[in-house]
Amino acid sequence: MTHDALRSALDARLGEQYEIESLLGQGGMGSVFRAMDRTLHRPVAIKVISGDVALNPQLKERFLLEARTVAKLRHPNIVAVYSAGEADGLLYFVMELVPGESLRDLLTREGTVAPERGERILHELAMALDYAHANGIVHRDVKPENILLDRDTGRAMLTDFGVARALENSGNMTGTGMILGSPRYMSPEQATGESTIDGRSDLYALALVGYEMFTGKPVVDSGNVAGMLVKHLTETPKPLGEAVPKVPEGTAVAIDRALAKDRDQRWATGREMAEVIAASWTPTPGSGATRAIGAMKAKKAPPKAALGGAFVAIFMSLLTVFITSRDDGGDPRKSYAVVPFDIQSGNADVQWLRDGAVNMLTLALSQWTDLQVMDYERTLKYVADAGVEDRRVDLERAQEIARRGGAGTLVMGSVSTTSDSLLVTARLYDVKSGKAINTATRAAALAADPRSLFDDLARYLLDVAGGSASASVDVARQTTTSLTAYRAYLDGVRYLNSWRLAQADSALQVAIAADSTFALAHHKRALALGWGDGSGPAYLDAARRAVELSDRLPPRQQALVRGHLALAEGLSGQLGASGAADLRARLREAQRIYEELVARDSLVAEGWYGLADAYFHDQLAPGDSLPEYSRRLNRSIYGFRRAIEIDSTFHLAYSHLVQQYQGLSSPQTQGILDGDSVIILQSREQLEAMGGLAEFERRRMRARDIGLEMARGWVRADPDAPTSHFALANGYFGAGLVDSALAVIDRALRRPGLDAPGMRMQRVSFRLLADQPVEAYAELQEILASTTPATFRRIPANERITAAAMALNTSAAVGNAAAIERIVAFVESVDPVFPFTQSPTREIFTWYTAGLRVGMTGSVTGADRRLLAAGARRVASGSEGLMAQLAATSGGVTFMAYLATRDTLFSNTIRRMPGGANIQHTDLDALEALTRGDTATARDLASRYTPPDSLKTARFGFAGLRAYARAEVLAAVGNTDWAIRYLENIAPPRFNAMGLAEPGFAVYTRSFLTRGTLYERANQPDKAIGAYEEYLRRTADGDAIVEPLRREARASLTRLRDSRR
């Protein structure tokens, strides 16, 4: 059947549900069409299987059975199957449409895949296969053609699950010349026709794909099928690390083992393979993976014939020990994981004990200082990853969870009831062997507080672990005597773990209302507030109350509570008059507490995040050495990465990492990547020794790519988190891909629950930065008209600040001062006290709005001049007050004040403020010379200016405003051509806001009026007319504040047009 005939047939049979749009491709097993689901309004792909299959009743039945099984798979790296069926002789299945290309397309175009991207693809696919295998499904045809690369998210996705299985052993297939499973990617057991194929066959095929990605050549190639099958059985490829030395060692080891001819020598599961690949991403000095891989390198390579069975098995068993064991190599009986208990009762009042058992036993066991226990939050995360969040956790899955957490002993259990009793049974297992170690059962009255049962069980477990059976274990004492409070606390922790911060806060407030002395409830509420808004007195109050009540907590929880308070106080700016030195002291105290914690227990995600955050905010200050600052920066990056390795949904760790890598990709960065570390460039000689500007640019682009991949990973980990989409969009925008950034926001807005003011304000931001101020302002007005203060208040505080800033900038860019005042009033109604401070919002905004008015008009009123001067004096006096800090970090406002007034108070302030070194003093000197009437000095200084094109990468703030300052100087000394070119070389995508609001957007709009004047002077009337018209277009929504300038533009247009008549 031709494509057109097949499309017509599909349309006739499925047209009521799907609109068939186009042919996407054709392969050996059928054709794929793009279609639109008429009911759900979503694009889909429809695969039609070869007509020969549909004629075979057995194959048809098997195909539909397999399709129903595959349709149950739901994994971010597996293409979802929505439905399948048979219609008038056509077998088809409807699946998710993945925008992008196949891995085969990429390899055909590029030849190879970069190691960083390749190992991410392999990791994702190994985890996808692990999930499918756990659900009883083997792919049987893993190959580049069946791996799709999502253009939007960067995900690698497996498709065509079950097709080969459905069509195997078909005489019809052989008759049509088709090979079931692709010979080039068959495992040895497939090649020999074994009837029992398991997941290790898929891992072999995945390794073949990986080897080809890195080398650019298939492992097995021959002119005929028989030759390929023989090579699978007889030939072993060169170790990947030798073939392509730049491939990370962990990834090379993972592929080499998966290519073992004997499937018993391969990885047992996709997760095992994925974990070894992941170990090479951010190797820790002295970490298990690093030590094991290093040990392999140190060994003398055996002859090729012996490279297999024994050596690989011994090596990989050592690697597994290193990865999964505790650093001290201690007794496995003293490293515990507790998984959710099996509730064998329909009594609704005991269902909470499924996860409650994990929390109670974990907390009780944690009080024993020699015992390492996988924390409750991480257990919930691993359970969710394993796909058993709402299902019974069997022994095999529990072992995987325990191994992932590095535990040697596993605690499982069950809860059952009789008419008047509650029975709890705990079972201990050795994780490695799966053998039962011991069992204990405790009973209590059904109406009693069940926590005493778990106290008894914990004492028993401590005895088994070698502790004292009389050890003090009292969950109620460590938590709360109120069962109502405890159950609400568990709800709050579950919400917090899934990043539902508002629900977490509500549940934790219920817990605190039931028991105000519940330390952990106060601590978790502080986290919910800090991770959300991080503002207001409630945040610090909760953190301080947690510390006050923490004396009964186990050591790990005490450290987390004390570390978080030190961090919160270091970040809050609420320590009173003692100022910046004390703020830094609190950050250093947080670093010390968290360092001690992760040294004792290296698998606490919250501890690593707190440590990284404390270093992240410990910024470069006077007196710091650059090597010491570099150490803090690297420690921060490492800590965030560790938090994500332990908990891949740790939102704020992604946020900070993306921010750090995006900073390292900036043209103005002084920090550059050196392997996995960052070094601070201190001299041009250091730059040249590193390889010069070309090498600098290469490393900057690598940082950009890592930042983008981090952001994509965040979107994959939690597509319902608005900030993950913000980060990815910002990454694309920073790379100059404005359309891609807008597309990310548009896709996010289509997700349920994400069409919120914060997300739509992000779109306004990109509109403005993409030099679309009129469109941005129109969208802004729609948002403000439909947003109430209560709705806006639900946006996290840091995002509210950003949204307010961009609303102010957008209004200034179109010249609407009244809109600015309305925005200030609106924000003030939401936050009377500015977030993260104790200062009134109105006081802070007063400074910025004065700067924006100067930017819009180029002149300053007496009242605004007094406001700006007061801020400058605070900076000049060295005051540590908030306004002085804000003024010092808002150099654009101060610089605008100087351009408008020529008051040396502002120029002298700029020279002294942080960042003032970024302004060449010759710019200020030239402007001051013009103010004195000393044109000769100004002309001499202007002759030293670099060509205008040198500022093409300049940012706004100090660096960007230099263009305006220089244009003014050049115009004054008669160099009109360079003055024009300086103005033409600034564009909004390179703006860099240095504070809450950036006057450069308003100045950029006004520059078209200045350009018109200069074009007239240069006798370029057409360009002058275009510039005046552009100014009028941009300020069409302006109000009285820009009306004098609009009259000037209209008068100039009339004069120029009249002169042509």
C-alpha cells in the first residue's frame, strides 16, 4: 500500500478520533504518521504495523496483548503508548509525539556524540530499561533508530517497546525478509535463538549503542546478517577507554561490562549500570567510584583473551562495594534502610503507619551515634523513584532501595489488626544476600498510641546491631506526645518532599498548633518557608524555635536544625546593627556545622544543600584571597551536585547550580571551568597560559552547555515546578536563543497549574529583553488587570521581586510613570515590608523609581535629585544600612544621576562603590572636563576610546552606560560618526540589571531620540526619520512624563518631512 493510500485508509478508519496530518517516517516494521487527537487537542504519533502482520491472527492477538502491557509503562524516558488497536486489517498504536530527532539522525549528521551528552543519554536509557524490566517488559530491539532525542527537554526516549516481542517466531516475518531485532544490536543469546531473553540482553544492546556514540562506528559490522551474528558470538571490541580516552572512566567501565558475551557477567539491572555511569559525572576525591576506577587503571592490562569473566567480575564486585559501602568500611549491620511497611488491614486509622513506620524507626535508630540510617526524606524519594509509592514494596525492590542508599541491613515490616489489637512485625534482611536475619513482633491495644511499639522494635534492632538493648529510645519524647501533631507532621514532610510548599506549611502549622514544643515540626516549617518565600518574621521565628527545642533530638537532626538557623540568620539581614561582619560569621558557622554533619553522614541531601548554600552566599569581600574564594565556590558547586545525586528532585540545588554555570558562561566572567572545578583568572598572563581567548571561549561555552543540561535535568525531574522552566528559559536566553526561551515559557504555560502570574511575568521579561517593549507592556497590563494581591502573594518572594523589577522596567521602557506608581502601590499592598528585610517596601522603591524617571527623561527634578543624593551619601559614608547596600549595587541609577546632573557627588560615589572599577575613569574624567568647559582635555581622553564595535558585548549597568557616556563625549568633541556607532552597538538582550530596576531600558528607548539628532547632524535624514518614528512607536503608551520628548520628536519629523517637499 502506498503512503497516500495508507494515509487515506487511516483517515477513513480513525478520522473520527484523529486528524492524520503527515508521514513522519517509514521503517522495516511499518510507517509512522503525525496526527492530532481531536478530543484532547494534543499531537500524537500513529505507528501502523506492516500489513503482513495484520493478516496473521496469532501475530495480531500477540501484538495487541503486548501493546496493552506496554501502555502501562509511564517513565520520562519511555515514549508513552496511549492506545492500540486493529481497524479493517490495519494494526496500529497511538503514542506520544516526541519533537526532535532519533539518535540515528544525530549520528548520521555528527558522527559521534560528545562524552558529556553521551553519558547522560546512556544514564537515562539505562534507568528507563531498569523501570521496564522491573515491570516485566524486555525491549529486544534497542538501537539508535528506536532512541528519540526530545528537542525541547533534551531527554533521550526509548520507543517501540514490545514490537519485536510481539512479532518473534513469525514465519511470515521471515518470508517478508525482515529480521526480528536488529542484527547489528543483537545480544549473543538473541543471535543463537535462545528462547529465554531477559533484561541483560537490552543492556548489551544499549552498550553497543553507547560504544557507537563515542567511537562513531558500530561494534559489529558485516556485509550480511550471518556475519554480524557470528561477530556477536566471537569478537570482543577494544576496551572503550582505550578506543576513546576522553570518555569518562565510569562510563567506559559500564559499557565494557555490559558487552560481556556471558550475560551473567553483565550488569544485573539497568540501575546498576546507570549508577556507575553517574559516578563519573562528579567524581569525589577518594570516593568509591574514583578509587575503584583508579585501581583498575593501576593494574596491568591482561591479554585480550583473558579480558572477561573472572577479571571483570572481581573488579565490578569491588566497584559495587566501594559505591554502596560506607566510607569507614564498617559493619553492614550498622548501616540501615527502613522501607514502608505493608498494611495488611482495611482499617483506615492505621493506613498512616505505612510511611509512619519509616519515620519512627529512622528517627529512633538515628539516636545511636555509631549507626548510619538512611533518612526518611531520602527513603520516600527512592520509593517514588522505584514506582512503588502506592504499592507494596517487595524484597527485591527494597534491596534496590537499600543498595542505592548505601545500607547493608534492610528493615521491612507489616501492620495488621484484630478487633481490638494492633500487631506490628519488623523483619531484618541482609541487603547483599537477601537472607532474613531476624524477626520481631509487637502488639498493643488498637486504641493506644502505636509509637511505643516502634520504640520497642527500635531497641530490638539496636540490640541486633550490637548496641545496648537498654538504649534510650523514645520517639514520642524526641518528637511530640501528641499523635495528632505527629500525623500532621508526617503529612507536612510528605508535602515538603514533593515540593508542595504551601501544603507543607499548612500541615506543619496544624502539627505546631497541636504541640507547640514539637522541634522537628518547627524546623520543617522553617524549611518550607525558606525554600518558598524565605521572607518575613515567621521564617526566622520557626528556625529559632526549632533550635530552642532541639535538645531531645538525635545528633543528625540537631545538626540540621542548628545549621539551618545559622544559615537563615546569615541570609536574612536581620541581625541588627552589627552588620555584614556578623552576617558572614553566621554563614561561616553554618559551614562548620554542615561540614561536620556530612563528614559523619555523607548521604544527607539537606545537609549537602545547606553546606553548599552557606558557601554560595559567602561572597567575595575586601581582604579575601582569590584562591580562598575559589575554594568556597568549588565547595558550593560540589555540595549542590551531591544534594542532587542523593535527591534528584532537590529544586533549589538545581536553581543554584544553573545560576552558577550561567554566571560562568557570561562574557564578563572571571571564573572559568578547569575540569570539574572553577578557577578565578587574576591576570592576562594566566589567561594566555591557559590557552588564550579561544580556550576561554571554549570553556565559557562548556559552562553554558552544562547550565542548560542542568536546567533540562531539573525540568525532567519536576516538570510541574515553575522555577525549573524559568531556569531553562533563562539558559536559552543567555545563549542568545530568544525564541527557544519564549517557547519554553509557552510550553510551561500549557501545563495545568503553571498558568500563573509568575510564569506569565517571565514571558513579559523575555519580551522586554528581546527588544519588544510595546508587546511586553501590553501583556503586563493584561496580567495586572487579572491579578489580585492575594494571587500575587502566592508567588515565592524572590520571584515576586523579579516580577516587580521587570514590571517597573517594562513601564519605564514605554515611558509610563503612572504605571510605575501603580506597580509600586500594588507591590506594597502585597509586601508592606520588603522581602528578606525589615525595611518598608515604599522606602526601597523610592530610590529606584527616581532612577527610572531620570532614565525616561534625561533630566531630574529637585525632589528626585534629593532622593538620589541621599542614597549616594549613604554609600559615601560607608553606612551598612540596607539603602546603602542597595544603592551600592545599583550603579546604573547612580550613573544616570550623574549624567543628568553632572554633580560630582555622584561621580565620586561611583568611583568608590563596589564595581566602580568596571568604569574606566577616563569616561568620568571626560564628562567632568566637558562640564568644566575643558573641551581639549575631553577630546584628548576621547581619542583613547576603543572602537565602538568593542562594546558589542558590553552589558548594561556600568559597562553598558559607558556607551551613552562616550556617545555624549564624542558628540560634544565633534566625532559624530563614532557617537552614532556607540549608540547603535547597544541592544536590550545584553542588558544587565544591577539592582531592583534597570534605568538602561528607559535610556535605550530615549536613545532613539538622541540618534535622530545625531543622524541629522551627520546629514542622514532617512535614518533620522526612522529613529524619531521608532521613539514615538516605543512611547505610544507613555504618559505626561515623556510628552515633552514626544513633542520634540514629532516636531523634528515635521521639519524633516517638510524639507523634502
